[in-house]
Amino acid sequence: MCTTCLLIVFVEAFINVLAGALTLAIFVRVILSWIPNARLPFGLGDFVFGVSEPILSPIRRAMPFFGGIDFSPFVALIAIQIVSGLILRALPSAI
């Protein structure tokens, strides 16, 4: 197998894992927001907040207020899927 093909496969896998990790972090943050006084062990709650806040904060600022319902996680999940799909389509096919 050629070196370029291996690099493309690695980049595709990295993008898929990154998109999955961001999606998981947003889901965990949403679930934690529903449970009052919920704490994750080993500082995972702070980690999830630190990973998801840079994504959700600009979306929250740009969206209008919808009566107390925060739609920024939904918009972020859609944006993650669209961006990762566009990047993966832009890569040349490895096979």
C-alpha cells in the first residue's frame, strides 16, 4: 500500500474519531444539564464542559432566545456532521 493511501486513511479515521468525540461530549453535557448537582468522577465534567463550551458558546451568542430552550447543542451536532462530511468528501479516495 502506498504512503499517500495510508495518510488518507489515517486522516479519515482521525476526522471520524474527532467528530464522534465532540458529539459524545455534547451529548454528555446535555444530559448533565438535565440532572441537578450531577458530578462525574475524575474531573470528567470539567473536561466535557471545557471541550464543548468553545463550540456551543458562539452558536448560543448567534442564535435568538427561544423561551428558555437552548438549541445550540442541536445546531452544533448538525454542524459537526456537515463539516466532517464535507472534509471527508474533499479527501481523495484511498482505494
